[in-house]
Amino acid sequence: MLLRSWMLETFKQFTFEAAHQTPPFSGLHGHSFTVCVFMHGTPDPKFGWSHNLDHVEAAIDCIKKRVDHKYLNDVEGLEVPTLENVTSWLLNELSQVVPGIDRVQVRRGFEGSAEGCTIHASRLRIAS
């Protein structure tokens, strides 16, 4: 039997499409968002995983339904849907249903011309 005393980092990626505006800086426009959720945990002795990704995907699907093909300004908590606020909102919402989230990264745009934001949950807890 392997001794599994290390910490795993697992991730789950998903995408969504949404529109928003941030007056006075921008008018109504949309983005293709790519989200990567990173989780830390100790390996399960039988399966070796720290997170059952089927369970993580089910939690993500519930939250994704709230933002995919939506006007983000109308989503509760995202009245000012900057990239940073969207990332923070996703971290907060996902952390309530998925234990062990370390960080959330949100990217928008295409490879070679993308921009993004990463928020680390552990750093937020220290700063609070």
C-alpha cells in the first residue's frame, strides 16, 4: 500500500458566456469566460482523490446556471461585474458548496489576447 501523506491540488475548469457593463467605463458587451477552480486536500486512501470531480461538477453546474448566458449586472452580488468582482463572487459561491478551494482563476478573451484574475482563498482569510 502506498503511503499518501502529500497534499493534492486538483482543478476543474468550466466556461460560460455572459454580458455585462461597467458604466462609465464600458457599454453593454459580452465575453467568453474560462474559470479554473483549484482545490487542495489529502488523498482518499482508496480512490487517491482529494475531491470527487463528479460532485464538484454538480456544484459548478448549479452556479454556472446563474451566470451562463446572463446579464451579469442582474445577478445578485454582481451588480458591478468587473473581472475582479466576478472572480471574487465565484470563489465565494463555490466555497460554500465545495470544501478545500484554494483559488479561482477567471480568464476572458482568446489565447494570446486574454486577460484574467486569480483570487487565493487562503490569502483572503488572512486579510479578513
